[in-house]
Amino acid sequence: MKRLQLVEVLVVNALLIPLLVLITQNYALRMAYWGRPGDGFTATMTRYPFFFITSAVKGATRLPGILSVDWQQVVLVVLVVADAVYAWSARKGAHLHEPSPVAE
């Protein structure tokens, strides 16, 4: 059973970590889009718990962004929770297999 749990958490990590990298690269590309030479816009990203707003400013012109789900934070929380549950269950399983002290 322990090996199965380890394989499960490794598969989850193998899927979520590359997904987290792709999301981070997507955010970098969004910010770079507004910073193209010749456009003159300055991009800003305001982050909130599980949400963000990307907006752009060029002099007096302001392009407001819309509230979007921050998938980077969502995936990171799922990754941490999955690893914590595995660590907790592995620790709990280790305690179940320890010999109990015998009352004298």
C-alpha cells in the first residue's frame, strides 16, 4: 500500500509541476506582450489570493484588466495539499507499525 501511495503522489507531482511551469511562462508572456518595443505600454499585475488583474498604462491611457483566476496559486495549493496528505498518511502509517509499549 505504501508503494502505491508513493506512486500516486509522484504522478500528481509529475503532472502538476510542469503545469505550474507552463502557467508561469504564460504569465511572463502576458507581461512581455504589453512591454513590446514601440507600444510604450507598461504592464502591471495586481495579485490577490487566487485572483489577479493585469492592466496596462501608457501616459494618460489606461487599459484596465479584468479579475482572473490565478491558476498558478491554485495549482500550487493543490500540489502542497497533495504532498501534505501523503506525508501525513505516511507518518500515520509508520506510527501504526511501531510496537506499542507493554504495560508492566
